[in-house]
Amino acid sequence: MLHKQNPLTGDCKRKIIKYINDNQPELYWDYRDELSIEEIDTILSSKDGLTEIEDGIFENSIDYVFQLEDELIKKVIKEFNIKFKTEEKEEEFKDFCRDYIRTDVNINELIDREKVILFYETDYNVGETWSLNDKEERDELRLIKKALKIPQKDKDYDKDLLMMFRQASYGGTLVIYFYTTLSEIVPEIDKNTLCFKDMHVAIINTYNGSGASCFLKRDKYVKFPSNRDKISYENTIHYNYSFDVCGMVKDWCKGTQFYFCNKTHNNIKQEPSEQKKLKEINRKYQETYDKGGCTFGDIDINRHRDTYYLNEYPCGTHCPHCHQFWID
């Protein structure tokens, strides 16, 4: 029926607002659309990360958002059979509708698609192991078991752990790998305890690209204090273990079982994350490179310009700007 009264007043206004609320538009995502590595990392590493990414998607899709708003307004006009005497009245009505339209960027659909390899950092860093004698190996094994909360009298895992840290001869950070969907991790990541059983553990050295891992079949969950700083997204790590070092399949660590919960930790001090510190250093290296420079100590040859090979002792590649060198 034709609304002869002003659609911005009375009962008609309330019905229009309800109709808009019941039919809020949302962005459509093609099956090929996905979040970038940087966007996933932002969501995981910051409490405000999800909002930040949603805002970014909204701004980058603003033309599409305006199109969806216009389509909804046309539906409102048709649904309520509204006629306008002047163009000014029509624009006034459209402005009124836009005040109540809240376009959903539909980020949950993208989050549901993503499966990620993550690792939890224990508070233990393993030194170089290639030169250890028997006693030093036993001491190292004891410290690794302590970090993984394995009772010292439990010898079931000693063989696998010994092999792992012998193979990780350059040492590195002791971590626990797990595989999950992004939608499962996002609502849980701020809980203060992470519980594991059947753990894929590794010693990773992301500075020179080395490491080793093993699987510990543990029947009971073990609790570890947690926060965002102790959980890293594998794809963002320079010389990451899964792909750059080992070339593994994406779900290689899916056997790890885990869940989050909140526990009282009696003021346990949590050490700063080694990998987060390395990522920050790597970010600064990249920032310097993007500005046209390079940094001595940055071993990523792709962040140095005009490198050349010198075939005299010690043979290797040299950077003429910061004097970083790579010995054969």
C-alpha cells in the first residue's frame, strides 16, 4: 500500500528501522578469498587485531559497501511502497536509512576457512649440542624434561628427546607445535593456560634455519602458563621450521591435542618470548631495507643490494654497503 504519511514519522519509521535491522547487508566472499599472512598474524598477536582487520577490510571495500547500502534502501522503498514528492525528500530518506545500516564485513567466513600452524614457546632455550659430553647431555635432557613438565623419573621419552636435541646441534628455542583452525583459536587465545597432550615438540633455531622435532605420546593433559606473546604463527617466522627448514605438509603437527582454560598461576613470572624478540628485530631489518638501506647482522641476503662473490679466503658473498658477509 502507498504510505501517504511521512515515512520518517510514527509507526512507519519503527517498521522501517526493524526491517533494516532484520536485513543488514554483509560482504560476500568468493571461495578463493582468504586472509593474508599479515592479517592472520595481526589477529593473533593483538587484542585489537580483529577489529583492526575488520576496519581495514571495510575501508578497502567501501565502494562495495555503498553498493550494498543502496540495494537495501531500494528494498526498503519497494517493501513499504514509498513515494517521494521531491528529490530532496528522497535523499533525506536515504540518509535516514544509512544511519541504521551496519554492513557486516563477514570476517567470520574468512576466519572459518583458515587452518594454521602455531607453536607455544616454553621458557627454555637450548644451547649448541654438538660438542656435549655424556654428563652435559644428561643435564640438558633434565632441563628439557623440566620445561616440558615431564617427571624426571619418567624415562619413556628420553630416547626421543635425546635424538631431537642431538640433531638440533645449533640449539634453539624449545617449543610445542599444534595445528588448528583460526576460528577455534581466536576466542580462546587470551586465556592464561594452554594444556597439551600428545605433543609435537621441537628445538628451532630461526636465526640460521635449523632444528629438530619429535612426537611425545602423552595420555594426560599438561598445563602451561600462556598469553599471546608465547604463541607464534609459523608462517610469519623467518626461516620457519615447518616449511623453510623441513618442507613439511601443512598439517604435520595435527596430532597435538590442546585446549585453553583460565587458572590461577600464583604469580608465576612469564619470560619474554624469544621468537617475538626475533620477529621485532626482523621487522626493523625489513624497515631499514624498505627505506633503501641494509643492516650488518641481517643474514637474509634478499635484504642486501649489490652483493658480490669474492673467491679468495674466506670465500663468500659480501655486501658493499653494510659489509655483511656470508662464508661458504
